[in-house]
Amino acid sequence: MADPEPHIAQKSPIKVRLEAGKTYYWCACGHSKNQPWCDGSHRGGPFRPLAYVADADGEKWFCACKHTATKPLCDGTHRKL
Ligand code: FES
């Protein structure tokens, strides 16, 4: 059976300022209203959020098209959707 397709929240990544050691929960289903983070909207569906622990303070681009191969970070896939 094919993997379920996530919803495309938007076709561009979201820049986030991270704190070292903090855990973030990335929305994998694409339905959260609080992108790129999980807000519980996945309930009842096949997706679960992905925990991401920041290894350093700084900014990173998180995937919002939900089709990246380097979850939860953007790999440019949104340009091909
Ligand atoms: S709301 Fe999308 S994974 Fe939780």
C-alpha cells in the first residue's frame, strides 16, 4: 500500500529561531494551523508529529509542504510540487 500523502500547508519553508536542547514537534500531516508545528490536527489520521531536538541556538528552515526527504527540514522539494 502506498504511503499516505500529507497535505501541502504551503509551498515554501518557514524560518524558525531555535533554542539549543529544546524539543520541537513538527507537523507531518500538513493540517496544523500553527505551522510548522503540530497543533493536534492530525488526530484520527495516519500521521504523527516528528520530534526534533535543536542541537544549537540558531535559525533553520522547516518544511511546510510536508514532502521533504530531510524531515523536518526543507530540502527544496516544494519547488517541484
Ligand atoms: S497537526 Fe500535523 S502532525 Fe500534528
